[in-house]
Amino acid sequence: MKSQATANTDQPAAGKPVLPVVAATADSLPEQAHALARARAFAEPLLATELLDTGENILAHADAVAAILRSIGGSEAMQSASYLVYACDHLNRPQEVIAKAFGDNFAALAMETTKLVRVQRQARLVRARGHAAGLQPVAMQTENVRKMLLAFSRDLRVVMLRLASRLQTLRFFAATKLPVPEGIAAEALQVFAPLANRLGIWEIKWEMEDLAFRFQEPDTYRQVANWLDEKRTEREAYVERLRARLQADLTANGIRATVSGRPKHIYSIIKKMRGKGLDFEHIYDVRALRIVVASVPECYAALSWVHSRFTPLPEEFDDYIAKPKVNGYQSLHTVVRDSEGQVCEIQIRTQAMHDHAENGVAAHWAYKEAGAKGYAGVSASGAYDAKIAVLRQLLEWERDLSGTQTQGVFDDLIYVLTPEAAIVELPQGATAVDFAYSVHTSLGHRCRGARVDGVMVPLNTPLKNGQTVEVITAKEGGPSRDWLNPDQGYLVSHRARTKVRAWFNVLAMAETVAKGREAVEKLLQREGKTALKLDDLAAQLGFTSADALFEVVGKEEFSLRAIEQLLRPDEPPQQDLEAPLIRKPRSDNNPRKGGLLVVGVDSLMTQMAKCCKPAPPDAICGFVTRGKGVSVHRTDCPNLKEMVAKNGERLIDVDWGLNQAAGGSVFPVDVAVQAQDRQGLLRDISEVFTKEKMNVIGVQTQSIKGTAWMTFTVEVADSGRLHKVLGLVAELPGVRSARRR
């Protein structure tokens, strides 16, 4: 009883009962004769009652495919494979069984073709949706299907098998007039016919285009067919008269030639009408002849004779011998008008050019990859020679009955599928992590596992052609540093490696910026400038953004001193009206050690605060620290304000004692100078301090975009005298401000 498959247009149904393993016979070696007959006998009991989902009998389909391959010069191995491909789905262990019966070469050919059939089915589903889940435009997806046809082929026979199979499917629908499943005609026009064109298999290309267009636009096809039929008898009679005349005249002029009428294909007529905006009456090559001669010189001799007898249309002349088409096609094309005004296209070529144009394998897509060496050891001196070398090798591949597996022209690439059947191109050896990054950067970052053909695999498992890859992701997170370790084999794609490195660079930058932000914000808190906008601060320091400032601070490439200098006012310090209220001292007659008087406390240890460095006669107050006595601050010290706000009860009155007038003590103070950076600036400022007998005990300098930020630590006995010295510094050339910090 017959059953109908549902898996693919020209593939047997999945899930059918499989037959027991067939034992190989002793004489089943691929080198032996009758491989085609044996392959058909092997497949017949498996396929005789089975149907494709098109409704066509599988054995009849295989017979027709073998006949198509034979008509274009396909080898017996290719014809035999047309049966073995469909037998695969009905065997328990197809590769093992076919290898034993016919050899490894036949088994590999059948298995690769079977796998490609499934991929084509999935790709057709993508195009039916109009896009590949938003991943690739339809045009790009179609091109990937074309390349996949070649990437899957260990030799060219796989592609030839698929082309012949699709042509037979179209013939079946034309003959039965059954409705054509969605996508079949579009796939023929967008994938198979262009591929046949690139390979130079014109016979398949023309018929496939006509049939596919007939299904896609039946009204337009019928209209052009009717135009051709209306004057078919008259046109054929004219072409035959002209053919006989040319044949006789060329022979009489010593040019050995075969002249024949050339069929015009409906799809090519429609393309020319649409492409050039012409009506049917201006399609000159509806009447067409082909002249085949023995040599290239005779091509041009025949052309000269034709132009001498008829009126050529110069704008319609093309010399594809001197400048072949990109797929290797060669011929002379000319359009002439006879004495009656009738127009006819004439093609002139050699027999070798004609054979190539009809059934040859022209590989424009291959010679670029071949380079100067060509393929299979055939050397070539230049780009054109490399191209010819590739063509010859491809012809040898498809005619090789039992030779070794040939190298695919896309050996450096593989093609795998997303769960939505979108095709993804990857380098050879790529992993699921490479795949994830190829689909989307976010998918790669969050990749945590993968299923390949439904089976969980380690992330560093190399992928193979045709596999379906499903990425398992986390909701958030990033890549592992192990992925960048070449020894662990997680990444092959340079693009994926770049994305992983970029992620870690951004992560490191974020940590650096956070570190810098924390340092700057702490400084602003100490300076009492928390209301200052960070972007404004960065702009004043010459940075484009706050993050740019945080970055250099986090990298310790920019000193916080420069920020402190910017935050301090240029004018001399004045008593802050918001300074903490100082309690009146109870007694003015208690001088303490160090020239300080601590009200109400005897022999209390005191120390000068390093943040504001007070010196007499600065207004001061004390703060009782834990374990370090009293820290003496200037009353305008920002740090003191913060401490009082938190622990106001620890504030204590202090004053300079009587010893301050004795002049025996000196105090370190910081001086901030902002100036235009120039040579000798540091020397000039230092000379001012020297002349005024102020000892400089420390200097820090930093130059930012031509501005010098300088901090001097000098010893003074009286801070009031410092004001005069700062005035002298401010008068130096280029100095913008000089102030005490």
C-alpha cells in the first residue's frame, strides 16, 4: 500500500518502518561495472511503493533524475546515487549498508545528499516566513542556501543531484497539473536556477526557469507563450530558410560550420522585456540561429561573413570570446537585419564552447578561492588561468566514478541552522559559542550551554555542516575568560573572540571608572562641595565627561591634588560665616606646650591637623580625637565641619598661647599655584620664597593641557606674612592664582 511522505518535497517520509540491513555481496566493489543497474535493483524493493510528499512515486522520481543526469553527461556514479539517496531513509544503518554494498565513496555521496535534502526543506520554511526570524534578509539567506549546496558537497555530484531532482519535481507538477507547494517555484528561481547558471549547466537552468515562472506567474507566462504561438509557423519557416542559406554560404566560403535554430525560452524573453522596458515586437532574439565552427579564428571569420551579407545592429553586438562572462560562457552574439527588415540574433562559437555552454560546469564562485594554484594540484599563472584550471577540475570531479573524495571549495566554512531554520555561516571548527556570537552579541555573552540536533553537547564541541544548534542562555551575565584560552577550543571565529575581549575590556573599564568616581566623590565630601555637578567639574579640568575624569583617576594617571586646587577659592582664606560656634575661653592665662592654650584642660596632647595646616594667627578650634588628643584645625576647615556635624560635643576651645609671639616655632602650610605652564616657572616661584626667607619643604606639580597645577609646602612662623609672599608669586608671568590651601 502506498503512503505519502511529509518531510520534504523530494524526500521520503520520516519515521517509516525501516528494512533489515542488507548484506553486501562479494562483487559489490565500486570499481566494477553495472553500478547503475545494481543501485536500481538495490533501491527498487525499498522505493517502488513509496511516494514523495509531492505525490510522485519515489522510484519513478529517481529514474527521471538519473535520466536528467545522463542527458547532461553525468557519470554513472551520479546516476547510481539518485537511487541510493532515497534508500537511506529506509535502512537501519544507511552509511554502513551502502558502504558495504557499493563502497565508501557512494555511501558518503548518498549521506551528504540526504543531509542536504533536509537542510533545503528547513531553508524553504524560512523563506516562506519572509525572513529568518529577523536574523538575515531574504536575499542573504538565499545566497547562503546556494553556498550551502556547495559547502555540503564533498564533490560536485551532490549539487548536480539536487539540481536534477528539483528539475524533475517541476516537470512532475507540469505534467500532472497538481497545485505546486508554496516555496517550490521560488526556490527554483532564487536558488537552483542561479546555481545552475553559475555552474554553466544551461540546459537545466533554462528549463527550470521556464517551469518555475510558469507556476509563479501563469498569466504572464501564458501571454508570452501565445505571442510566440501566433506566428510560430511563419517564424520557424523564416528561421529554416535563413539557416539553410547560412549553412550553404559558409561552406562555400571554406568555413566548416553547423548552423541550427536556437530555441528561445519564455523566461528569458520576459526578463529582457522587463529589464529593458521593451515590448514583444522589439525582442530581436525571438528569431535566433547558432553557428558552431571548429576554431576561434573561424568564429571571427564567420562573423565577418555574416556582417557582410546582413546589416548588423552595432548596439546589440557582444564579444564573449574576448571577454567571457563571469561564469565562463564564451560566444559571439550579433543581431542583424535582412533586406526585408526582419531581425535575427546569431550566436557564433566553437564546438568546445558550445559543449561547455550546454552542459559544462563553470565555477565563477570557485576560481577566486583557488588563487594562483587552482585546485587538485593544477597550477595557473594568473586569475584567468586559475579560473580555467578550476573549471577543468570540476568537470573531472563530476565524471569521476570511484575516485577519492575531492576537497570542497568551501572547506574553510561550514553552514549550520538556528532552531528557526536560518542558515548561519561559520569558519571550519566553529563551536556553539561561535554560533551564538554570530547570531547576536547578547546571545553569545549569555550562552551557557547548547543542544546540537537536539542533544546536549559541551560548548567547545566543533560543529558540522547542516547541524541545528540551539543555544541555552542565562537571563544575564557575561562570557567566561576560559573562552579566550585557545587550548580549550571554545572560540574559532575572530569576530567572536573580538566580542569577548570587548566585553572584558568594558568590564575592566567600568571597575576603573567606579574606583575613580568613589575617589572623586570622597574628595568632594571632604571639601564640602557635594553639590557640585560632576560633569561641570570634569569640564573645568578639561575632560569631555565625568566618566573620562573618573577613568584617569581610577588608573591613577591623574592626581586628586589637581581637583583640590580647582575647588579652593583663589582669594586668601576668610573666616567662614558658617564655621562652628567657638565657646569663649574661661581663662586667658593658661599657656600650654607648643604655644597652644586648651581651655579647661591641663597637659592635654595637641597636634596640628594635616588637612588644613593651621598657623598663627589663624582662627582655630580643637576637636577631641579618640586616642590622639586634640586635633587643632582652622575654623574654616571643611573636614572640621563634617566632624562637628556628626560629633559636635567633642569640639573644644583652643587658642594660640603666649609663646607664639616669641618667634621660635614654625608651621608648615600649603600654597596652591595655578599658572600657564612654561619653562622656568618652578624656578621663578621658588626664588620668590627664597628671597622672602621661607623654607620650601615640599613641591608637587602637574600639567594638564597647558595649565600647571602646583602645590608648595612652606614653613612659616606667621601666616599673616604669607599673604604678602603670595601676592609676589601672583605677579609672576603666567601665574593665574596663588593662594593658601
